[in-house]
Amino acid sequence: MKTLTLIVLIASASLFSCKSTPQAMGTDKITPTNARNETAQKETIYDIIIMFISKASGIDSDLKAKIDTELATFNKEHNTDLKPEIVGWGREGERDYLFRTKNLSTKQKKQLIAQFKSAVGSSDMARIILNKKSVHKR
């Protein structure tokens, strides 16, 4: 009986003494430097996203220039300073133009979307997405 009690006592002492910790003793919690702020990215919904895509030969630079011209014209006509947040995501120059239009009126926003849609036309090298989260932003 003494042997059994001694074995149980040694086994329980060894189980409690071998407790592992995920961080070093005496240090504060360490967060990686490349940790992303997931909550901020989840909450950002962009009013207009223009996604320039490629089909093995790069983006359509003429179409990009048209969009840039339309944006410059819109800014000049309405005395605004609307600039896209540009996110590159591909090897061939693919990128997204992300717009938040909180300083525009509803009429101005509709006019801007109409200008972008007319510039893109029937091209399949760019897509216009409204009121969504960015897929490619990291």
C-alpha cells in the first residue's frame, strides 16, 4: 500500500511540475510584427472598387488611362479631391482602385459610377464592384 501511495504521489507531482507555457518566463505577451489588424480590414467596405484584371498580357493600360482621366475630370468639375487607394495584387500589373465616397453627395456618387461604367463599357479587362470589402487588400 505504501508503494502504491508513493507511486501516485510521484506521478501527480511530475504531472503538475511539467506544465508548459506558450511564452518565456518573465516576459510579456509577444505579438508578431507582421500580425494583421483583422478587425479593421473586415469593417472597411468600399463604395466603389474598380478591379483591373489581366489575361496573360498585363492590364489594359488604355482603359486604366480612361479611368484616370474620368476621375481627374470628375474632380475638376466638382471641386473634389477624390483619390483611389491602389492595391496591387498580381504579377502582371493587376490592381484594384478602392474608393470611399463619404464626402460626395448621392447625386455625385451616381454620376461618378456612371462615368466609370461608360469608360469601362463592354471591356472584360475591368470590373466595377459597389459596396463590398476588398478581396485583394492585405
